Amino acid sequence: MLRYVYASDLNDFPKLARTMFRDRADQFKTRLGWDVSVDPEGYERDEYDDLNPLYVIWEEPDGSHGGSMRFLPTTGRTMVNEHFSDLISGPIKSPLIWECTRFCLTSGAGGHVAAALMLGGGEIMQNFGVEHFVGVFDARMVRMLSHDRVVARGAGQRGRGARTDQCGTLAF
């Protein structure tokens, strides 16, 4: 089932939160080899998790994490503006544009999980009046998004091949 949970409410779902941050460590550090920090509990968290983002989380029947995405309005701090400014022509700040980051699927997740998360993104757009999502994604993510009929339009990129980082908007 899809859950929409603000960071300030994650304590109400301890198993879901615990497994989400561990799955993020597994995906980003172990499987993708990203330079992310993992704490002694095995959680991948960063400073943007402290800004009370809205998470869209696929919850498995046993209450564990199956997949998730993190959303922040661009009117505040975002990864795109603070860490990927070389990929954009200037800061992105608009109440109509939200940043989407930390798209994560638990190892072995079925295709229905990614599709449900995309649906969740569309519901955020509809319910919050969001016109665009912005994010940084790599070549693997572009391929995966295209299977779910999500269009990733690039604004700037760096790197080559599978290690290409691209900043752009996502159209659901």
C-alpha cells in the first residue's frame, strides 16, 4: 500500500522508517556504490531528511519498506541547488516545482512498486498544485522511468555512460 508520510511523522511507523533507511543504504552505498554516509545502525540519511520532506513509501503487507521517494519544495533547501548547481543555469525556486530524490526500491521489488511510486508522484502533483518535479538521475534511472512512462527532460549533465548524472524535470 502507498503511504504519504512527512519525516516528522516517521516515528509513527518505526518498522517502515527503519527498513526504508536500511534499504537506501543497500541501494545507494552497496548496489550503486555512491559516496553516501551510512550510520552505525545501517541507515542512509542525509541533511535533507532533517528538513521534514514528504515521503511516498510503498509499504509491504508486513509493514516493511518496498520502495520510496523523497519530495521537498524548491522554495527551501534542495540537493539540486546545493550539490548539483553546475548542472543548472541558476537556482530553481518555485512553489510549483518540487525536488524528487532518493528513489529507492528494496532488493527484489516487483515492477508494481515502481509503478505505484510513480502514481504517488502524480498524486502529489495533483493534490499540492505541483507542475514539475526536478531531480538528478543517472542513465539507469532514465531507462527505468521510461518503462513507467515518465519522461525525464534533461537540463544539464556530467559524466559518461552509466555514470552520467543528469539534472532535469520529470513529467508523470
